[in-house]
Amino acid sequence: MPTTTQLVISGLSRPGVLAQVSQILGDAKVNIKAFSAPEVTGTGKLRLLVADLEGARAALKEAKIKFTEETALLLSLENKPGALKEVADLLTKARLNIKCGYCTPSREGKRAIVVLTVSNTAKALTILQDQSLDEF
């Protein structure tokens, strides 16, 4: 199961943040493959998976947008009821905390691409090794 680097932009939740970041990355020809922008009051986190990590880093730095990076797991699950529960149960039994999670359908729609950040990535990789993902 692969991992990826996720960009995290923390800041005050206000109108226009996603539009601004999307514009900056679009102008740099960086495709956003997936994102998470949960509803919050106050400070929030915008998490992004991008097609060109180096291009995104450069564009955000040039625009003076502060960001951090975190390792995320990429899982390919059957797009059916209960598939996520199986993964969550495995992580719970291993006493691993899911810090963040979101999903997007695969290109053909038969699989769900799940993005997770967890308390111990190396341990999660061992536990979830059968939840493979060839390409995202």
C-alpha cells in the first residue's frame, strides 16, 4: 500500500481560501487530485493531494502561503457498505488513531480511494498491507 505526501494549509476559516489556493495551483498547472476542507469555526486545515508536489510547493511558497506536509496512506477499497469499517477495525485493534480521513471514487467508480493519516504510519502500513492501490 502506498503512501503519499499531503500538503496541509492551516489558517483562519474564511470565504475565499479554497478559491485562492485553487487559483495559485491552477496557474502553476498543478492538478488537485483530492482535498479535504472540513467545516470549522476559527482555525481550520485544508489538506491537498496534488499531481505535482514540487510544483505545488514552489507555487505556494511564491504566493507566501504557509503549509506543512504529512504522510498519508492511500487505500483502495471496494466501493461497498462496510469496506471502511474493516479498515477502521484493523486500526482500532492495533490501537492506532485515525487523525484525518477522506475519500474519492476511483476513475471507474468500482473502488473507493481512501486517504488516511494515522498516529503511526509504519505500523499501519504493516497492518493494512493487503489494501493495495496501484495508481492514484
